[in-house]
Amino acid sequence: MWRPAGRPLGCGIVTTVPTPPGGFEVPLWRAIAVFRVASLAYVCVLVVRHFDRYAHPLAAGGLVLLMAAWTGVTAVGYARPARRGWPLLVADLSVVLGILLVNPWVVGREALASGVPTLAVAWLAGPVLAWAVSGGRRRGTVAALVLGAADLATRERIGQSSLTGVILLLLAGVVVGHVARLAVTAEERLHRAVELEAATRERERLARDIHDGVLQVLALVQRRGAHLDGEAGELARLAGEQEAALRALIAGAAPAGAGTESGPVDLRALVGRYASATVSLSAPATPVSLPGPVARELAAATAAALDNVARHADGRAWVLIEDEEATVTVSVRDEGPGFPDGRLDEAVAEGRLGVARSIRGRLADLGGTVRITSAPGAGTEVELTVPRAAR
């Protein structure tokens, strides 16, 4: 029966990297909410001051109430990342744009011409800031241009002060958008650094466990069996090779003979090493070129599949390399006892992760796929497919 390899060292201990609950953008969204409340308070002061000069004072009061309600809606909406999408952003811009467009009727053109400020004043910068934080400089600039054009369109005269307001909107969109993108980049770099630190600590822990256990046993087998003949001597030689490979792995170096070049490598040469009297290999007549790391990982996954064949199917296998235009596929087929559906999931649940990590894990890192077909008494076929543009 085809079964995954044994339990790996250190199983049961999983290193997780904590993800910041809100990220570096959270203070920016909170600052926008504070800005909208403060600017709304300023609007209220201006409304009280110029209330008797408005063409429709009651409508002005109604707009202030609308602005207050919308300030609360945006504060709640932008507080959750899932709601910071286009629906809320467009609605935010539309509400402020509508308030701007009704200013000539509510305030009155004569009052506007005499210097009475529009109702929105600084409050109209809220959508500009929100668009800038959500999408960077470009979105902030777009929102600033839309609201700035609407503000100029509502004025009887365009003076230096009105132009200055539009320029300030543009500057706010560009600067805040730039700062927001810097915050996102900094958060990504910090998260990668934390991941690297966690991986390094886990690697060091595993290195200690391997050194104290597996390496000592392999070295002992190699020393005591080096002078023996036959299968015992072969086992001693293999133990020595695996000891060297493990030492190189935990030291961060490539095992001897693995190669470190990243240029194109002929996959046929790497997989051809596993051909033997019991392993039949069929490959194209022309080179199957893949980037070095991709070819080596695919060959290692093939070796893991052949190791399962040797363990559970008497070692007899057929390997086929298929070179297609967009993908490269290596198929490993045997005529062993096979296994029923769900057996691999049971093995993972039991902690035997050979197939999950040695085969599926490698192909997942390459952006490839694994298809395992088996049935009791019908053998097993493993198809390993990687795209030409593998990661």
C-alpha cells in the first residue's frame, strides 16, 4: 500500500507569524475620521455666523445635519477593512459632490459673490483623503480634481483664494496618498522580516534536534558499516551520504552535487539519475530546459514519489517526462497494491506528511499541481506538472 513517509522531526510544533490586526493604515483612517469631525465643527461655526445671510437658512441647517450623519456613516464604514471598497468610496465622493452642487441654491449666489464661504469648506477634503489612503497618489489626485472642479463651478467669481483651496486639495491627495503607500510598503517589509526571523528560529531549532538525533545515528551507521560488504556496506554508504546532505541543509548550503546554478537545466539529466533496472524512463529526444531551482525541485519531488514506490510497490515504476508548450509534466506510475480514496488525508491527519510536504509542498512552491490517481489493486500514478513560468 502506498503510504506517505514517516513523521518529520519537530512535528506538532508550528511556527506562526502574527499578522498585525489592522496594519499601518489604521492610524490614517482614524485620522481621517478625526479630521471630518473637526472640519464639521468648523462648518457649524460658519453656519451660525452666516445663518442670516443664506438664501435658504433652513436648507442650510438640513445640509449640516446630513453632513453630520454622513460623517458618522464614513467613520463606521472606513473602520473595517472589508468596507473600504469602491461602493463606499464612490458614495462618499458623490455625497460631498452633491452638497457642493447645491451650495449656489442654499447659500445664494449673491452671498457667495459677497464672500460667504460654501457650506462644505474644509469638510469636502474627507473623500480626497479617503481615496488617497485607499489607493495612493493617483486616486487622491482624481478625487481632488473632481471636487475641486465642482467647487470652482459653484462660484460666481474665481479668485486667488478659491484656486488656493483647489491646490490644497491636490496637495492633500498627493501627499497623503504617498504616505499611505509608504506605510503599506513598510508593513509588507516588516511582515517579511518577521517571517524570516521566525523561519530562522525554527530552522535553528530543527538543526539542534537533527544534530542531537538523526545525524548522530547516521554517523554511527556509516562508521560501523563502512568495512562491511554487500547490502550492509551499501546502507552504510547511503547513511554517510544522507548525513552529509543533512549537515549541508541545516548549515544553509546546497548538498554536494546538487548544483546552485539558476540558469536553464535539462530535466532529463536530473531525473535520469533515478533510472535503473526497475525504473523505466521515457523522455523527449530534445532537452527539457527549466530554470535550475525549478528543475531540481521537480526532480526531488520525482525522487520522493519513487521512494514511495520502492517502499510500497516493490520498486517497479515507469517515469514519463512530457514537455508541452506551457507546462512540463513528470508522471510516475507503478503496479503496486494502490490505496483507497481518502488515505492520503488520513495520513496527513496522523502526522505522516511525506506526500504532503515532499511532493505537494514542492510543487505548490513552484506554482505547479500534483494529481495522484490510485485504487486498491490498480497501482498508483502521480503526475507532477509545473508551468514554464514557475515561481
